[in-house]
Amino acid sequence: MRAPLRTAPPLAAALAVAALGLPGDALAAHSVGTPEQISWVRSAAQRFVAAELSRDSAAACAILNPPLRTTVDGRSCAERWQKRLAAMLRSPRMRAALQADARAIAHAVVIVHGNQARIELPHPLLGHSDRFNWTENCWMLER
């Protein structure tokens, strides 16, 4: 009689992921960059989402890349974001998306390449973007 087949650990993990209905690449999902870089990107994303949820337009602008903070048509970044945040937070769907992002940030995959980084969240932070740029000695959200 033959010995029972043993499942190799990677195969067992793949089967467990499949049983949970997770995408196959969930096994390979991991952050890239130094622990400090990854922590800084997560911190910037968390501060941005927290500022949005608390309607703090000045704090949200502080995370934006400098070109996005400029005055446009006589309106400061904070003035523009105050209006944007009021509209966003009136929508239950947008509030739920921000809250989902806030919960996901601590465990989100962060990929850092040089002075560019991105964080994989359920909903993009800015338009269709979750990209950050290292500038002004901190990570700044960009389009």
C-alpha cells in the first residue's frame, strides 16, 4: 500500500486562498520598500483620509503634491477642498468608501520605487490615483 500523498505547503496555501474566494495573487501580495518608507506612505494616506472624514480641508491639502495645492481662480486649496469635502460627505456611498479606505490602510500593500509610491486601497484617494511622490521631505499625494 502506498503512503498517503502529502500536500506541499504552497499548494495547501493556494487551496486555502481558493476556498476563501480570494484572488490567486493574494499569496504574492506584499509591500515593497523599506519598513520606514512603507510606514510613511501609510501614515500619509491615513492622515489624508482622516482629514477628509473630519472635513479638515487644510489638513487634506497638506498631503497633496505642491502643484495640487496652488491657488486656482483666486481660491486656495483649502477653499476648494472645503467645497469638495462637503459634497463628498453628503453622499453615504462616499462616506462608506472613505471609511473602508481608513480601515484598509494599515494592511494595504504599498509599493515604493525610488521617490514614487502607491498604496492599494479599495477606493482611490484622489480621482483614480493612490500614488505618492517623495517631496518636501515627506510623501505627498499626486494625480
